[in-house]
Amino acid sequence: MPKMKTHKGAKGRLKVTARGKVLASRPGKRHLNWHKSGKAIRNKGKKFALAEGEARRIRDLLPYE
């Protein structure tokens, strides 16, 4: 049976922790930040864990992560 392929788009955007949680970056920090407060920009820099149902689907895309 051939190896499974990693989904490259998911690999760049998501990270699977050692305990199996899936972490993602918050959207809305890349551009158009001049009107956002510093607090909002800092908070968008933090990672967050996806819900379990979504995380299960993402783990199939990242078989070796």
C-alpha cells in the first residue's frame, strides 16, 4: 500500500500537538491593520485549538505530523 500524502495547504496553516490537538492561527492579521487596535493585533497573533470534530478531519490531512 502506498504512503499517504500530506495535504500541503493544511501543513502550512495548522499544527498537531503531541497530545493530538490541532492549533491554527487566528485570521485577520495579514493586512489592513492600520485601523485595528494594538490589542486586537496582538490577540490575533495567538494560536487557538480547533474543535474536536474539525480536528479529527484535519488529522486525516496530516497523517505524519
